[in-house]
Amino acid sequence: MLPAADSAGPACRVVRKEELILSTENVRIAPAEGKLGILIPGIGAVSTTFIAGVEAVKRGLAEPVGSLTQLATIRLGKRTEGRTPRIKDFVPLASLNDLVFGGWDIYEDNAYQAALKARVLDEPLLEQVKEPLSAIKPMKAVFDREYVRRIDGPNVKQGGSKMDYAEMLMDDIRNFQKSTGASRMVMIWCGSTEVFRRPTQVHQTLKDFECGLQKNDPDIAPSQIYAYAALKMGIPYANGAPNLSADAPALVELARDRQVPICGKDFKTGQTFMKTLLAPGLKARMLGVSGWFSTNILGNRDGEVLDDPGSFKSKEETKLSVLEQILQPDLYPNLYKDLYHLVRINYYPPRGDAKEGWDNIDIFGWLNYPMQIKIDFLCRDSILAAPLVLDLVLFLDLAQRAGMRGIQEWLSFYFKAPMTAPGLYPEHDIFIQLMKLKNTLRWMRGEDLITHLGLEYYD
Ligand SMILES: NC(=O)c1ccc[n+]([C@@H]2O[C@H](COP(=O)([O-])OP(=O)(O)OC[C@H]3O[C@@H](n4cnc5c(N)ncnc54)[C@H](O)[C@@H]3O)[C@@H](O)[C@H]2O)c1
């Protein structure tokens, strides 16, 4: 039986809570009281652009452009109700004034010096936030050149097993909490991309993983030691890079045991962001795609690390995965089964952080007539990534206060390779991801979910 049309005749149908198995009865969200500590492995281009940006916004020097939590609204109820609060007024997020920052890096530069070297933000702007940035001095990193081959630095922990390193990180976190007075914390990996590895036996269960930490198992990456330390202390963890990190059964198990939310992998910023905007549109119109060639030049430290084939392989995997899922060649073989998809990244120092991404897309339409689309995205990598870092730390903290644990698929919106529950494929279509994110917020607050099903034609 069709549901009754809305008396107000909106072009969408609002799903009543009773129709859903999900119950909002038990979503109790603890208030965002006290300071929120943001722990960041990797004080590089993305993290310093994020921290400098938050400090600039706090001082009224700039707008938080690109941040959903700060700028976006959310529609509630029927369109006739006219209820569209800002997300930050709808869910209890930590205030920017309550954020405190700390991090680790293999280099000793404080966040101000690192930001100057990254050459993302102009010096006059950095000068105005010099004080808080200079106060952020990176703690000694857990680092292994087997995992990041193109860089090396002096600010690295020495001695002991991988379990000892995890303990040292936990000590760092306790000290950070003591010195900042943070009441809650979130960790987000903004470190370099580690070489490509698949999960092995040591990643299968928490017991195996802890045994591997004790025995210095070579398959455990530094980012996984950070993730372990965070989760063990009940701190939510997000991974902005494509390497596995928390995306391994043992760490998912730990997150669930400790009631901690996690998410990843690989911030969806430049070219892949474009891809996940365009591909759903082409598919929506049942237009065929025979080739998609993507190439990039970038000259920052990230580009230097990605120049190593092992690190590039991690990036290539996440960048290639999106089209297959969006276009569904199994369901539409005539349109997409022969798609030739290639991704290249070239390190080109003159460009610094100002990446250029080209896409040549060969498509075909009615009667198989070919057409081409060219995209030349002159973007700024860290300018696109910084607001994602902000949203992720605020949403993860919210999820933690709402008692949500394990993989947070509703945050797929932010990632190139979203983590999913075992056996599920990741959702890459950015519009579905946004709907899922907003519906999750509605659900948290006991509001009706929105499906956009129009039934006014029955009036
Ligand atoms: N900027 C974007 O648009 C974007 C998009 C997706 C993913 N990412 C990923 O985000 C990460 C950060 O990017 P970035 O441009 O800031 O790179 P970056 O090179 O400027 O900064 C990374 C920092 O991590 C440090 N580092 C490496 N290994 C470490 C370890 N084990 N512990 C502590 N610090 C460590 C490096 O010394 C470096 O300072 C990279 O993995 C990148 O691939 C960036």
C-alpha cells in the first residue's frame, strides 16, 4: 500500500520514525563540555593549514569555507515547515574556541615553522596566528623508513618493541591531556602515506595484533601503532591517508570493545572529489564511459613521498576504487564494462601545494556516439583538506558522545576509500554519502528521516 500523500503536498516523503527499525529512544548525546584535544600524527601541510585556519576563524580573520559543520544547514521535516538550522546549531558540536592541538612529527619544526615550509598559507596571515602555532611543538614520532621511504628526520622515538612505542604514545597523550586540560580527545592521522600493504595474520584479531606488537612484527605499520594507542585509551581515530591504519579487523575489534568510533581512509579532496561528483551524473543519465585518464602534478612533501612506488600504490588503490563502485559495470556491462581507468601522480616541485589535476573522460551517448570531457582542476590540496579535518574531528567527538562505536560509515562523505563493515561495499557517490550523513544527524536528534519520495501526484 502506498503511504498517504502529505497534506501539505511536499515533493518529498518524510519517513516516520516508527517505520524504521532504528530507534532514537536511546540516542543520548553528552554535552560538549570542556576542551577537545586534537591529536595529530603528522605536523605537515594539511594539519598546519587546518590549525592555522581554526585560529584565523576564531580571530575573525577568515571564514571556514568548505566546512559542513560550520556553514551547512540541514532541512528538518516537511519543506513547508521552513526549518533549516545550521548543522552546528542542530547537533551539539564542540566550539572552535574549545579546540586544543598537539601532534607528532619526525621533524622538530613547530607548527608555525612547518606551515611556513609548507607554503600553503600566505606569511601575513600566518604572522597573525604565529603565537598559537609556535606553541605546538611536535612530540617524537614513531617512524619506520620501511613504511615511508622518501623522508627521514631526527625527531623519532628510539628503542624497545612496537608495544613499547605504543606505551610511549599513550604517555605522550596523558601528558598532553594534563598540560592542556582537555576533557575529551580525538586523533586524526595527517602523516605521510605509508607503503601499500594488505592485512596479514597479525591484523586479524586483537590478540594476534597485541602479540605482534610485543614481537615487533614487521607487518605492523607506525600508523597502526598510533591507532592502537588512541583506541586503547578510548580516543576516536580517523585516517586521512590511504594506508590501512585502523582499517584492519584487529583495530576494528578494539574500537568496538572500547566503544570508540573510527573512520577513514584518505581525504576526498581534489581529483577524486571531482570524480565522485561527475560519475554519478553520467550514470544517472545512462551515458557510457569508455575511458577515464587522470593525471596530477604536485610539488609538496606529500608529492615527494608519493614519488615512491610503494606509497603511490596505496594512493592508486584508493583513487582507482571509486569508479567501479559508482558505475556498477556488473549491472550495466554495455555502458561500463570496458572502461579503461588510469591514475598517475607526478612529483613536480615548482608547483608546491598548488596541485594540478587533469582528467580526460571518454564517454558515449545515443547510438554509441563518442564525446569527451576535459577537466583541469587547478586546486590547492591542503586548502581542500583542512575543512575536512575540522568536520571529521568534530563529528567523531559527537559520535563518541552519542555512544556510537566502530566504523562510522556516515562519515564516508569525507573519504576516497570509506571503511565499511565486513562484506559491505563502500558507498562512493557523494550525494548518497551526504544524504546518509544528514539522515544520521536527523536520527541522532530524533527528527524524521527524509527520502525525497514525492506523492503529490495522487492528490
Ligand atoms: N592534501 C590533500 O588534499 C590530501 C588528500 C588526501 C590525503 N592526503 C594525505 O594526508 C596526509 C598529509 O598530507 P600533507 O600534504 O600534509 O603531507 P605532508 O608531507 O606535508 O605532511 C605529512 C607529515 O607527516 C610526517 N610523518 C610521516 N610519518 C610520520 C610518523 N610515522 N609519525 C609522525 N609524523 C610522520 C612527515 O614528516 C610530514 O611532516 C598524506 O598522507 C596525504 O596523502 C592529503
